[in-house]
Amino acid sequence: MNYLIVGLGNIGPEYADTRHNIGFMILDELAKQEGLKFYSERLAYYTDFKYKARTLYLIKPTTYMNLSGKALGHWMKTLKIPVENILVLVDDIALPFGTLRLKPKGSAAGHNGLKHIEATLGNNEYARLRFGVSDDFPKGQQVNYVLDGFSKDELPALPALIDRSIEMIKSFVTIGAELTMTRFNK
């Protein structure tokens, strides 16, 4: 079984470690734990590894957030991955910081990366792991907020949350979305 795990984010040092880049951060940590290196390939940084007789293809789109669907579409076709074997890692301002939710499908909820993926696929039937970054910003400041780094209060909690996200990815590819939701969604 093959799986495509897509961490959303923006390339470039100015975006590193920002809330919007949590998808990249999770995949970077997963790659580190598995001793992998990302390679610059078409539309994405790419690596893969085997886990319990499954192949996990990890991509970090290099298209910038608003065109994430381009990278997902290309790799999905190239690797022949069915939509039910795709998992998108995404920041979510609708969830309090530290909340992790796996959903088998759902709306883009105003997230530009998800909007583009939905437009590219023509549906919203792909799983996503929503990483809560909370909505602690003044009206109209959403863009600045998600493109800002995590607060000093949040930083100490990040490594454990990223590790838990990785557990959820591994659970998704072994037991599927529904059981992973039961196990991890609080």
C-alpha cells in the first residue's frame, strides 16, 4: 500500500517555523526520526520510507501555500495514489493551540492551501490532519498571525505535539482514518 503525506507550508527562510508551516515542520521531524533526507523534485521536496509494509511518500510542496494542489495533483498522478490514501497536514485557526484532529474529509474552512487542493481534486474527499494554532489575533490580522512564529508560551509544547502528529500519520496508514480518529481525536 502506498500513501502520500502532504505537509503544507511555504518555502523560504522567512516562513520557516511559522504557524502556517506546521505541515513542513511535522514532515521534517518525521524525516529526522526515520533518518531521511528531502530531495528537491518536481513541485515539492520529496522523500519516502517503508513502515509496516507500507510506503509513505512525503512531500512538502514548493509551490507556496496557495498552489498546494498543483504539487499534490502531480505526485498523486505520478505515484498513482488513490485519494483515500492521501493525508494533508495543515494548520487550523479554528482549533485551539495543541488540538490535533484527523478528519477523513471536510471543507477548506477558508484555508488557501486546502481550497487549492479541493479545486485541483474537484472534491474534498481527502483526509487531513488539522493542527490547532488557535485564533488569538485581532480582526483582519489573520495573515500576519499564521505567517508569524509560535509564541514563547507555545514553543515548549511543540515537540510533543509534532511527535503526536507523527503517531497519527503512522496510525492513519496502518489502521485508517476512522480508527485513528477514535484513538486520537479528543
